[in-house]
Amino acid sequence: MSADASQADTTAAPDLAARPLLEISDLTVRPGGVIVVSRLSMTVTRGSVHALVWTNGAGKTSVLSAILGLVPFTGRILAHWQGRGRIAYVPQHFHVDQTLPVTVSDFLALSRQQRPVCLGIAESTRARIARLLDHVGLNGFEQRPLAVLSGGELRRVLIANALDPLPELLILDEPAGGLDERAAKWLEETLVKLKGEMTVLMVSHDAEQVRRIADGVTTIAGSAG
């Protein structure tokens, strides 16, 4: 079967709790006509942490893009959603325009209030943002411009944004990249704590991290990026 990512199959059934969240079969992605992943099959158990371990590039971005519905593919992606099917994605790299005076509060408020951020942030939203930043160890960062954050600080902001509201599927691309030891430990503890309430699919080259927190592992070798 072939399908566009935007047409990836979803199902609803009474026994969803007993079914995996994702079933991927014969997935082939060929951006620009070049095959970067061929006939990938994997199952992601609901409420688990599942790691994708890549070698030699192996087209990780293309596979994540197919799951997110951003690129065409052949094969099948079945998502057995229980709720609204909210997916949160934290990329490995996130470009911040250095010319835009966007603060951490501005960024986190964008999806948390209906009023445009340029007209001010509601007090209830400010309180919610303060709780989020406290959760990721960034107390007092509300007025910091995104452009001046370190790579690890920016990643913590992105993770805080992804976890509120809690998604049904959280996709993390190299989640520990740029994090110091304390922040990396916090992230691992958080994923383990929340994995019964959501499903995590993460790409990682950190074998020790995978060993510590992953319930399932798919290893893929390849030569494309």
C-alpha cells in the first residue's frame, strides 16, 4: 500500500488500550528520488518509551517527517489514537531568528492564550508559564530572549512546551543533545514518570540512555542522512 503522509491511516476501536499506539510496516521514504530508508517495520507499544537507534545517518529525519505527516512515503503507518491524537515534537535543531525580540514568555504564550501575544500576556497564562519553567529548572527565564539562550536552555524550553498539555505521542530527536548532566537526568526521570500517560518515540545515539529508559528499541543501519 502507498499513501501520502497526510493520509496516514488512523483507527478507532473499543480495545485501543490493548493495542500498540503505532504500527509501521514496509515504510520506504525517498526524498528527491533517493531511498534513505527502505521497508522499515516497527511497533511502538502504547505508554512506552521506544528508541530509534541510527547508524551512518540512515534517514532519521525523513522517517520522523513521515510519521509527522510532512513527507510522502510508501508503506503503512497506523496510529491507534485513544484521545484527540495530539503529537508533540522536539527537533534536534531549532532555528531562532536572531533579529526577532521574542522572549521565552512570548514563545510559550503563543499556544496558551487566544489573545495575540503582542497585545499582552494574561495573568493566568503568566502563572502557567512560570510553572512550566519551574518544572524544567528555568525559574526567572520568562523575559530572556530566545536568541540568547544556550542550546541546552532552548531545548528545555521546547520540552516544557511539548509536555503541556500532555501529548498522546511525544517525538524527541536526540533529546539529551545540549543538556547538562542535571537537565539530562531530569529529562530521563520525567520520561519514565510520564510514560504510562503518554507514548515516547525518541531518536538517540546515547546507548547508555537507551539502556536506562527505553522499553523497546529499533536499530536501523544506512548511509543516507
